[in-house]
Amino acid sequence: KIIFSKPNIIDEKRFGDDDESSTDVTDSTTLSKDTQLSNKDLMEALGTSPRRIFLSLSSATGIALAGNLFGVTSKLLTLLPEDVVEESGLDTYFPRGDFKRCVGEGYSFVIPKEWVADTFVALAKAQQGVKSLDFEMKRSRSVAPLPDAAYGPPGRLNKRGVSEQGDTNVSVIVSNDLAGFSLREILGSPEKAAVTLLQVSLAPEGSGRTATLLKAEEDSSRHVYQFEYNIDRGEKAPSLRAISVIAERNFNTLITLTVVAPLDEWEDVRKSEKLRKIAESFH
């Protein structure tokens, strides 16, 4: 019995398929190499360009700096000298470290960045402006001097939405039209000027307050007198400590800055440094 063996068709097909698949792999590899996209082609496919990427990064950086995102602008300003930053005026918009600058007509000083303007003073100024337009309104016989500027820690608002006056604050009073005014010639030495300030303005006889002068000195670099003193208010309220700095401008203007806080805040090293920084920055 003769048995004829059939060709192994399955094996031939299998080997044939392997040949074809290997050819396909080679072709696809060659194709991928030929059609590999450059960075420029990829950018064009995404609808962008190096110029657009640069502008986007620049815009994002500018927005972050302008918005003081994560305090980055404030940190950058601390790398520059304080006088350079003050001259640029940037610290009036962005805090430099823990302080921001306040600028008035003829004076400048810094306050803690968390402090806010006293809304009571702003309201009083607005009301004063309205009264000046009413010619039929009778003038008050005695008008207390209104601060040109006042700041303090953020406090609670009363029913009218006005921040209540706190014992911790800084204020600036500007007295104009003092022809021929001079610190040394009109007020005398720093000690004499301090005694006059305490006896006449802060603790006059019959006020129930007692003032104790701690230090009086002249700072020739800033052309100012600086006084430090305690105010005992008796049983009415806790005792205060204050630093007043007075300066003369154009021989006709007296500017007085006063930083005041309860005694216990001056005993706190961190708070005391902030309060003294305010007084020392005034010029």
C-alpha cells in the first residue's frame, strides 16, 4: 500500500506569513523614520509657536508679580535696599517684607502690612468737606485737630460699619501756616519740646492723665525730634506708651507722627519691633 505524503501547506503558509510580517515591520520602521515630526512641525500642529510660548510665560510672570501671587513680589522687594524700593514707589502698592509704605504731603513712613486705614478718619474728612460747603452752618467754637492719616490693626466694625478706635494705632497731624517755624528756634531743645508737648497737649492739668517722659532726642539724619513717654490714664483705662516724632517742613509746617499702644504690647519683643519700626521710618 503506497501512501503519498501531502506537502505541508500549513507550514508553508505559516512561513509565508512570517516573511510578510517581517516585511511589514521593516516597512513601518522605515516609514516612521521618514515621517518623524520636528519640534516646529509639532508646534504648528498644535497651533502655537516659540513666540506665543514666550509671550504666555511672560504674561503669566507679569500677572504673578502684579498680583503678588504667593507673596513673590514682596519677597523680591526685600532683596533690594529699602531706599531704592522707596524711591521707586513699589512699596506703596506691594508690602516689602512685613511692611508697606504710606506717603502723605511732605512725609513718609511704613506700617505693618496687615494694618488698615482708620475709616473713622476717612468719614470725618468727608463730613468736614460737606460742612465746608454749607455756608449757613455755624462754626464750632473748638475743633479738635483731625489727623491727616491714621492706621491700625484691623478691628471689629460697629453698627454703622465703622472700625472702632483702638489703643494701638499710628496717626499723623499736620499743622500748616506756621510762618517762620523752626524746631530748634521755636520749640527749643528736644527735652524742652517734649515737656511742652506732654504738659500742653497730652496730659494737661485737670485731664486725669499723667505723662512720664522716658527719652527725648534729636535725629539729625532725618531732621526730627523724637520722644518716648508713658501715659497713665488712672483707673479709666490701661496705661499707654507712645513715640512721637515731629518734623518741620518749609519753615511753615509742623508734622507730628505718634505711635501708641498699651504697655503690654511694648513688652512683647515682636510687637515692639514693629511699633518702633514705624517711628524710625518716618521722615
